[in-house]
Amino acid sequence: MLRDDATVEALQNASHMAEVRGRSLWADARARFFRNKAAVGGFVLLMMIAAFALFGGLLSEWEPDFVDFSLMGANASEGVPSFETGHYFGTDSSGRDLYARVVQGTGISLMVGVVGAVVAVIVGTLYGAIAGYFGGRVDGTMMRAVDILMSIPFMFVLILMLVIFGRSIFMLFLGIGLISWLDMARIARGQTLTIKNKEFVEVAVATGVHPLRIILRHIVPNLLGIVIVYATLLVPNMIIFESFISFLGLGVQEPNTSLGALISEGASQMQYGVLWQLFFPLLFFVFTIFAFFFVGDGLRDALDPKDR
Amino acid sequence: MLSFIARRLTVAIPTLLILVVLSFVLMYTAPGGPFNSERPLPPEVLANIEAKYGLDQPFWKRIAVYIHGVIFNFDFGPSFQFKNRSVNDIIAQGFPITLTYGFWSFVVAVTVGVSLGIAAALRQNTWLDYLAVGISIGAQVLPNFVMAPILLLVFTLWLGWLPGGGWAGGQWQYLVMPVIALSTSYMASIARITRSSMLEVLNTNFIRTAKAKGLPTRRIIWRHAMKPAMLPVLSYLGPAFVGMITGSVIIDIFFSTGGIGQFFVNSAFNRDYSVIMGITILVGALTILFNLIVDLLYAWIDPKIRY
Amino acid sequence: MKITQKFLATTAIGLLAMSSVVYADSHATHPETGEALASDQTFTYRVGDESPSYDPGVVEDTYGAEVVRDLFEGLYNQDAAGNLEAGVALSHNVSDDNLVYTFDLRDDAKWSNGDPVTAGDFEYAWKRAASPELASPYAWYIELMSLENAAEVIAGDMDPSELGVTAIDDTTLEVRLSQPLPYFAQMVTHGTTFPVHQATVEEHGSDWTLPENIVSNGAYVMTEFVPQERIVRKRNEMYWDNDNTIIETVVKLVIPDENVALTRYLAGELDRTDIPAGQFPRLSEQYPDQAMSVPEACSYYYMFNMREGAPEEIQDPNVRKALSLAVDRDVIVNNVLAAGQKPAYTFTHWATAGFEMPDVPMASMEQAERNEMAVELLEEAGYGSDNPLTVNLVYNTDEGHKAVAIAISQMWKQTLGVETNLSNQEWQTFLEARSNGDFEVARGGWCADYNEASTFLDLMQSGSGYNDSKYNNPEVDALLANAKTADNPQADYDKVEEFIAQDTPIIPIYHYAADYMYSANLEGWPFENFEQNWYSRELYKIAE
């Protein structure tokens, strides 16, 4: 839904990023990355959010699914955020501890984002690398297929799939990942075209190494830089995507939750004096996405040293 | 150029066919049917209905009849849920609405986004830049299902300035909130893309040369920097357009505008097969068309590209 | 003009006096109550979704039926309390064998184009509704009315002309039944039995209900229709009782999100809207004269899957009973929903006509006692901390159902240590899973077709198509069969409810209430009508 073609474009043209991996390039990139304040800030924030998702539950005084029946229906007055009651973020409309649920939601949203991005990146890279490596008619057919798939309104198809096959986290990953691999395939193909003429690939071909082995051993590792950048920028889009699915009621099953589900619940309650139900999940949502954007931009600048 | 268009259009046909078959198969395997309800219909009543809509036919025959109808009569069949309406009726009713607020959102997103981006780029690292970047990032991450109820509370309940929903033939009062809610995140993306590509262009040698020659800044921006800086923005417009059509689901739900978004979600939940298919095909065709337009514009702006 | 302005500006009191004079002049008072009527008689209300059809023969949902009741008029109407009232028919005679009904129609009823409404219009409409050609999802209603040959006509074995309805002359309609039906006269207040204008239907086909084509005989005519957005209906000048209609314009708005609808209500755009789950207490405190809750003829329950081959744990009646006992209905009703619903220990709704609540032991216990008993029963069945029970609960996607499911799963966990896997399914998938027996515990809701206990209890019959539990108890079947002919079936109903409490094929949870906001100046709403059948022509707005 939020495909960023400008980034795709930039990555497709970034020919020097595909240079043979060497110690100095990565060391350089690292140095450049750490000089970028926004990127470092984003990185620290991201680590903090990840730590919150992993270990935040230890600080919670309540289980995420525990319903306090005395708070049900008395949310606006009794369920306010407070350290005394142990509900640091207040409670949700079913009388559950919002802090524990935000911890869980952050974890699930991160997982959906990361797994979705990984699926997209793996499928896309392999597909693109194969097309680029073999070239000719194989390339033509495979990329034409990508063109065709690009014209399919996948958001609609995903809604259909979730409606039809019932919702599960697996379907969500699969669906979201499948929607996003197309751009990755294009990028990977473009890069492969430059790499394939390098000496080390030609040597491998001359010595009779199996083509699939060449792709996996020689080409894919050299795409790593670009893959990482793309994946980092993909994760926040996946998370936004998931929130939309959750809004339609097709997201994860209760009592599990995601940031999207929490936000959509909070948004529906916002006029009823329980604004914290929207505020806390939204805060973590916004921070997570900010952090990924900054880290992604930083990585791109670090790995693609254009003079800006 | 013409051969390029022709080639793209020939790809469009198999694409649409794939889309038809894909959605048809998806729905065929779906549990439930358009005529299920809390109270199951007596078998003889159900049989009458299924006969009327051709659901008693085998799969291959149904899909063949459907594709035949679409191609030769441009007939997308009757709606199963809305008993007195055909898919063509529904699209004819809802699509102009979606298109109207989609168009205005698009205009707002592009003009505001581009202006904001350019302003930020020209005043890089000033308060204006930070403000623009801050606004655009904030706007991009605020989901529109949060934005919509906030707008409603502020403009309808508290200020009482705008009607809380409806369409009324597309009068401006009814358009304001849908357009704001739909355009914000795209406006933000466009602003970010414009800013970074403008910065990049301003650092290129030919702009430096122009500056060195002492040309006035305004002239440099408009005559020289604008065109190349717009290329990345242009390539974003395709996905932005599709995103807006998808986003119409949320607009229709919150502002009861009666566009096709609401029809789509509804028909997916109610298994109104023909309406789902009709809308999916429509959106697919539009996506293809829009991508083609964007590519042509691209070639027009960037003389390096030849089709 | 200028003079008037000057005059008004100089004398403020004069302004007030004058405007009230103008007011009283142009706006009559209510003929019966004498209340001053508001100048704007427009009634705007919210529905959650577009209706499939507004054709009387096809209409199938509540929202659609509301519109149809305004646009068309059948043989009889319901008054505010739900009693029969003359519609197009003034009266009827029943033959001695209770099989032939003869309706005497008024001669001043007119269609909106001026044509008279005749018995022939009814005959045409009923035959049309039953015909396989129309394939109406509500064709079964004609069969439910026990019309002669209805089943054969629907099945396509007989021509629609064989249906047991005949127009003797323009004002006499004869109806022949295949079996006596004590509540037949009640059934002709339903939309499926309303007349349609033959010439219009034949001229425009399925487009005849569009505003530019429609010809109707009710108090209103449809003037604007934007699907998924609005329907506007205006006073029908041709309606025989037009003089007593007060509301000029009725606007139905489709607003999918009930929170948005409430915002728009509070902004003054709506006169009636649903109250979102859990908001009734706050709203009734803030707007005591606007937030209303009345009993609604539906029961909310969870059903167990009692089919052969269904998971073994829940085949043990003790387990089922323990799960039922551990549900604290008071919490559900007072905290989760809090809008006038009543805790349910019987399947039949407490407000059903002629039904006395049987003495089910569970109802008179304290929740602590119920919990204690539940723990004992579950231990007896062999489940405890060393052998925990896990159940799967499915419900269809909805905020309200979700809230109830979350609460109940926690009650089971906190009281019994039972783990629950919740899964919400989207409506069509849910229906399929439930009717195929692909569940352990599933949510259910049942609304009365008519105001009598058997409309609920018949679901417990082993052969009922709506018995998704597949509860099979021959004694219950016998009791229900006996109740059909008994003079006073209450004793049978008591026993059936006792069986339900004992065998626990279902967990009754609560009895519905209809809770809505009604704008303060809207009067005439039939709150007493248990089936919630309202007619716009009976409403009016008073001056504020």
C-alpha cells in the first residue's frame, strides 16, 4: 500500500552498492552510519523498543489477558493510568492491563513487520537474482510476470484471502510478504545484472559450478547491503499495513493483540474519556515506525555514499 | 511510443484475466455463500435462488459465462446481495463518488506535498525545514482510521462547521474531511520524496553552474531543478493512487460517502461474488492504466528515457 | 420589509411576541395531545448497513422492513403496543374450520399514482413472492403462513396461480390455508405480504423500486436513494390517512461505525442512533430523556457441539453445566453491556407474552454458590489443576461479541482454571463452521419470529434446522410437540427449560435489550412494541 518507488528507484540505480564485499566497505559504512545522528538515535530507540517488547512483561504486574471484572464498565474512572494500581498505562475496555497488552502488541507488530519483510526479501532476492543471472528469455518471462503481478490490487486480494481462509498470523505473514516481494525482485535483478559480469562470477562459470550454487554462493551475498536497506525500510510499511488489516477486524485473534488492533480499539473509544487507550499504543506505533525510517535512511546513506 | 503503449495494453489483458480467475477461484473455495444467513433457507427456496443466479452450474461453466458476459456485453452480472441491482449499477453509483474525493485528495496531496518538500529543501536545516519534516513524518504514521474520528470530533461535534458524513452530490462541505483524511499520509510521503530529491538536484553540477552564472534562484528552481526533481515524485504517484483507492474503504466507513470501498468490504464479507469481482477488476484496470500514464509522463519529463 | 425590520429592532419584546405568533400560526398542534409541533418535521435515523432490497416481496432484513413498512401498507398494521390495527383491510371473517379467511378491504386506499389499491394487488403480490421466478429469500414466509399449495408453488411443482389466495372483487380478498393457524392474522403485518403495483413491476422489472419508478401505497414515497448512503422518503399525498401523518420527511442514513453515528447524533444530525456497547450508563446519566432501553425479543447464548465425533470433554453434562454455572451473568449484564439487558438462566426471553419464568435452581443461587458447585462438578468430571480442561470458543467478528467472549473466557479461567482458545470468525465462515459442527463452543443469538415461547424453545427440538448443538432429547421433543396443541403450554415449557438447565446443551447468557438514543423532541415512539415495529407516520416532533 505504501510502496516507496523513489527508494526502489534509488536502490535500482545504486550500482556501486553491489561492489564486491570487502572489509573496508562494511567498516566504512559502519563509520558513516554512526556519524549520522538521526540514524543512531533511531537505532537506540529501536533497541529500546525491542527490549520493551522482549522484557517489558517482567515489569508488568498483570497478565495481558487477565480481566479485572471490577474495572469493566468503570474504565473511565477506575482504569486510569496509575502506578498505585499497577496499571501503568491504565486498562482497556475489557478491564485488562494496557501496559501488558502494549508490550505484547509491540512484540507482535514487530514480529509481523520483520517476518513479513524477511519473506518478501527472501522471495524477491532469489527471484530477482535468478532472473538477472539467467537473463534472456528467462529474464523476460520472469520480469513480465512481475509486471503483471504489480498491476493486481493486492490489498483487495489480501482482504479476500483473510476473509476466505480465516485469519491466522501465518496467513498474515504470507499475505503481507507476498505483496511486497515484487519490488525486491526488481532491485535484486538490476544488481545481479552488474555482478554477473564480474571476474569472480565468470571464473565460477568457467570452472563449471552449478548455476544455482553460483547464485546462492556468489551473487546473493553481494546483494546483502541493498537487501538490508530495503528490508529495514519495508518493516515499518508492513506494520502500517498490519494496522489497516486489524482495523478491518481481520488481524490477530484475541486475547493476543497487535499495536494496530490496540490503536483501532482506542480510536473507537476516544470520545469516551479513555484517551490513554489510544495514546499509549499510538505512541509505541509512531516511535517504532520513526525508528525504522531513521535507521533505514541512515543505512542507505551509509551504504550508498553519495555526496548529499 | 505507440508501440510501447500497445505492448503495455497487450500485457494488460492477461493481467486482467489472471485477476478474474484468481478472484473467482478464491471465492469458489470460500466457506459460506451469498445466501447463507443465521436462519438457513429452506432447501427449495435456496434452490430457486441458486438457479436464478446460475450458482447451480459447475465451476467451469460459471467462469466461462462470466468472462463471456464481461468481454462481450460489458456485463458484470447481478449483485447477489442487493437483489434489485446489478454490479454495473453499483459501480456506476459508487465509483464516481470514490473518484471525486480520490481526485481531490490526489490534487491536495500533490500540491501541498510538493510545495512543502520544495520549501523544506530550499530552507534546509532551518525551522521551516524541521517543521515540514516533522509534519510530514507525523502525518505519515498517523493511521487514517485514527485521523478520521479525530476530524469528526473536532469539525462536527466541537466546532460544528462540517456535516459528519454523507455525500449530498459532492458539495464541498461533504468533501473536506474525506479529502483531509485520505490525502494526509500521501501528502507526507510526497513531501519527503520531494525534499530529498530536490536536495540532490540542487547539489548537482548543472545547478551549481547555473548558480555560479548568477541566474536568479527562482529561475533556477523553476526552469532547471524542478523537472529532474519531480521524477521520483512521479514514480510514487502510481502506488499513491492505488493506495487512495484502497484507503477509500476507510473513508466510506467513517464518512458514509457511499463509494466503492464500502461496497467492496461488504461484498467480501457477504460473499457477493459478482460485486467483489467487478470492483477487483475495476481497480486492477485502473492500476494498469495509471501506471501507464505515469510511465508516459516519465518519458515526457526525462528525455533520457525512450520507449 | 425595511419597516418591519426597524419595528422588530426597536421592540425586542415585540419580536418575541411576534415570532411566537408566527409560530403558532404556521404550525399546528398535535391533534390528540395538543403539544406544539416543531416547524421541521424531518426524522433522520441511522442504520448500520445497506439493505439488500426494498421490494416487499424480497425484503429480508430489519432495516429494509422498516423502510417497507413506511412505503407500503399491508392488510393490517400494528399499533404502538403491537396489537392489530386496520390497514388496507378493515376486518376479516374466518370460516368455521379456521381454514378460509375473508378480508374486507377499504375502498379509499390509493397508490401514490392515484390508482385504487385492490384485492387483486394483494393476490398478485403474494403469488409473486412465492414464485420461483422471483426467487425471493423470503418465499418461505408464504409457506410459514400455511397458504394452500405454498410449498408446491415454491418448489416449482405448481403454477403460482394455484396459491391459496383469490381476489373475489376489488375489496374482498379470500385466503385459503392448508392447516389452521391461530396467529395468521398477526402474520399479515409483515412486509412480505404487502401489495405491489402490478403495472409498475411489469414495466420496470427489478428496477421498479428505484425512486423514479416506484409506486407505493404507504404513508410515504421514496424520493431519493443513494445506496450505502441514504434513503429519503416523503409524505404520500395519496395515502388514505394522509391527514394524520405529521412527519414530512424521513431520512435513513447508512453509518457503518456506531461511534461515528453517536458523534453525529450528538452534533444534532440524527434523531435516533444505536448506543455503542458499554456507553449506555454514561449516556443515560448525561441525557436521561434521550437514552432509552427496552426489552428486545432475542436471547444470547453459547452452544455446545453435541454431535457424535465432537470433542469428548464437552460431551460430559457435568462439564457443560460447570461451564454454565461459572458464567457470572450479572457481570456480563451490568459491567460489559450495561444497557438494560437481563441475565438469562432460561432460553426464552423473560418478556415473551404469556411466559412465566420457570423456577430454574441456578437462577436463585448466589454466584459464589454457583462457582463452588461448578468447581465440584468439574472435579467430578476429572478435570483440575493436574488435568486442565481446554475449550475452543468461536464467535463472529463484532466488538460486543468480543467483549462477552473475553469476559467469559476469563471467568472460566479464574474460577475453574479452564483455558479458552478464542477465535473470531467473519460472519459467513462462522455460519458455515457452526452448521457443519466445526466448533466446540459457539456463540448464538436467536430473535423471536412471533411473540410466544415456542419461537425460542422449538430450537431445542432434535429435528430443528436451527438446532446447531444437535441436542437430542426425546422427552424434550415430546414436550414441545404436546405444547403445540395444549390449551396452556406453560407446564411443558417449564419442563423444557428445566431440561435445558440440566443437560446444558446451551448456556443462556442474557436477554437482549434495544438501546438507542432518541432526540429529545421526538415523540410517539412505540416503546411498548416488543417486536420493535415502528411506523414513521405515528411519530412527530414537538417544538422545543
